[in-house]
Amino acid sequence: MNEFLSHDEINLYLSGLITVVPVQRKRPRKDEEEENFREASYIFCVRIVESVQEIPVCKSAFLSLHGIRKGKLNYLLQSLKREGKVQRDKREKHKTRPHALNDETLSAARGAILVVPVIEFKPNKNKLEKDIAASAAEERKNVLRFELLTLETEHQLHLKNQQGEESELPKDWYQVFRDARRLPSPFEITNVEGNLKSSKDGQSIWTTYTRKSFLFTPGLYRSWTSHEIMQPWSGFERTTIVSTSKLPPKKKRTSLLTEHDLRKGKITLPSVHYEGFLKISSEKYKDLHLKRF
């Protein structure tokens, strides 16, 4: 962790780990005019605090261990080579700013800002945009669901309090259905008891309110009357509509019964596939023998 307080302290610490030494030149292989001689050599070290010693390392290790870039290291090397020390940071310290504030004014402004209490006026600032969009979509879905329920009847109509009134006949249920609608009523309910005799009559009443045709097949009901082939269920007739689907189903033929046997009401047993005594174990024979007593 970097515990230095300023940029100058960091430069002083790093420059203390760099040593400038003269270049040890060998026999020149080119002319002095063409030769590019180095001005200085450098020794890089790493300081260990516990043992209070410095270990020499290469240039790449020095950059990696201290977490600095090559440009900053070149700045330190040029300062040490020319002046023997690192120059102080002069950024934003020049006197060419006529409206610059002094340190006392800046410290007073910082203190006033820190005293002001923080008010979180945006409750969704800690949420991602996708979370906000998801919550908005959930609210919109609930609104659409509520609008859809206003166009439907009560799902638990059988639990509706009738206040002691009997509703056994269709004419009694007519008012119950009308009261069960949620206002505003999406359409008008017309009492057609005694007037509807066929699907054509119902279709004519339907076309007086809308131009659309029936959404279901009119052939499902044919006449409103009672018939002896009605299937009873729980003591009540399931429906008052006569249809061919209410006819009793035909009996299915099985593979063991022939057409001749069905007509006479007789059933023939299958042929014998095994003759003689059945072979059983001695333990089973003893168990069967004990059942005789």
C-alpha cells in the first residue's frame, strides 16, 4: 500500500534506490565521432524493511516491483544524471494564474463541503438500468392484468352471497350474472329465455350488437328441450341440449368373444392347454397338506 503523502516523496524514495556510476568503456571499435557513448550507468536496488538491506535487481524487476512505468523511470534517471537529485513537482504551482485561490480558502471550502449532510434523493442510484427496467415491466404487467380482470366475470361466482334468494331457474340466474359484472360492464346482457329456439335465433341476436360471427360452432346445440337420454349427474341433468354425443355408446367386442356368442348371451371358455398333475416342491406340498386339517 502506498503510504506517501505527495508525489515528491515518491520520487525521493525511488531516487534513493538508484545509484549513478561512470561507464566502464572498453577498447573502441569505431571512431569517436561515429561511436555513441553512454553518459552514465545505473544500479537499481530493492529495499527490504525487515532486514534493512538493499538487493540489486535488473531494470525490468525494478519497474515491476514498484509498479511504475518506463516513462517515470526515465524522468528520474535524467534528473539524477544532470542535477544529481530529483526535481520537485511544479505542476499547478506556477504564478501565472491571476485568479488562483490560496491554501486557506481551499481548506475552508473543503471543510464546508464535508459538513453538509448527504441526502440520498435518488433511491435507484444503486441499481442497474436493467433492474429498473425489470421493475417497470412488472408494474406494467400488473396494470394490464387488472384491466383484463375488469372484463371478466367473478371466478368464484358460486360463493357469491345471494342473501337468501333462490336461484334455481335460468331466469333467477340472469340477475345474478348481471350483478356479478364489474363496472363498467363491457357488454349488455340480454335475457333470451323462451325466445332462443335454434342457433339461427341466437346468431340473429348476436348480429344486432356486433358484425362479428360466432366464435364457436353453432351446431353444438340444436334445441332447448328435455329428452329421456339425458345423462344425470349428482341428481341434476347435465345439460338441456340434445346432441348425438348423448347417445349410449356401443359395446366393444373382445378377442375372446365371437359374434355368435354375443347374440345368444353365451360365453365359451378357452381350450385346455395343459393336462396332468402340476409339479410342485415338497415344501409347497406340505403346506397344502396342512390346510386339510
